[in-house]
Amino acid sequence: MNKVNDTPDWLYLLREFDNIYRRGSAGGSSVIRRHQRVVRERLSHALKSNPELVLQEHCEKPVLAHLGRALDAAYGGPMAPMARVIERLKGTMNWEWGYERLSNDLSKRYAYTELLGPKGSVVSDTLILGLVLFAPRTTYPQHSHADIEESYVSISGAWSENDAAVYAPGSLILNRPGHEHRITIGDRKPCFLAFAWVEPPDRLAQPAMKFAKQPRRISDC
């Protein structure tokens, strides 16, 4: 079994998460600054013991047809180092939807992969780090995460949340536990985000992701 320190690209990818939560701006917000610190500390704790790297069975999703374009768009921006290591590791990532119920349309426009966490290739019970990809013209419905504090950092593409603002590559948005939010993506480009979830270990293992209105159920991989 490989260890993280023996698999340089996985270690580099996790260090890129540390970098964006260490050097990214908190915009003067003490709440965001605290969240950044918690993510860094929990990531450092997870890596301290040089954990085993347990690669998941690769599972494709339709939205991955947009991944190449999303990575291309990142190479000229502030998230280029993360995009390059993702390019090298993309064949080892397990993509999923995370909901028991999902519309056919959204199943073609969205997927995420958990890199570090209870189900990640690097196991942690205090932190989830992952990636989420949206196709152009996607509306990700109103939803919330009970007891989980969530942040997104844009790798490429732009998105809006609750029609309040437009977030560009390198920008961070924080959603407090239980906060309902809706994500919309522009017409011409995919949007690729890194994310972090923190809060109680039992909730991270069973995150209870839910839409405000439940669509019909479809099967996952």
C-alpha cells in the first residue's frame, strides 16, 4: 500500500489546498480567517502520520467531458499549479453525485470527487477536501448541509451564489452550517471548484446533503 509521502503528486495536490487556505485572502473577515485556519490545521494533522493512499475505483460521470476545458482555462490563472497536478491525477479520482435523488439533467452537468475525508483516497474523519465540476449553463438547486461549514475556491470559471455576486478564479466563498444556497454557472465555460468541509466527524461521514425540493432518484455508479 502506498503512503502519501511516497506518491509525490498526491502530496503536491494536498499541499496546494494548504497553499490556497494559507495564502488566500480572507477579505478582512475574521470568520473566513478562522475557517482557513481550521482547514490548514486539520489537513496538517491528517498528513502528519504519512497516511496510506487508498485509491478508489475510478468512476466516470458525463460532466467530465468538460474537465479538459476547465483545466485549460485554469493554466493561465492563479490556480494553475493545482490544475496541473489535477491533470496528472485525474485518472485516479472517483467521481460521484452524493445525493440519493438527482434529476437526469443535473446528473449530466455536475459531479464531485472526495480526495481527503471519510471516503477519500486519503482518510480523515475531521475534514473533507475535494473538487466539483459544473458544465456551462448549470443551475445547482437550492440546498444545504446540516452542521457542515463549507467553502469553495474557484480553480477556473466563474459562478454566482444566490444571485448575490460573481466569483472568479482564486476567490473563496464560505457557507455556514445549514445555509441554503443555489449555484449558477455562465453560458460559455465550465466551472471547476475546490472545496473544504469541516465540522463534527459523525456528520462528515454521513453529510445529509439535501435539496430544498427533492428530484426523482437515479442510479449512481
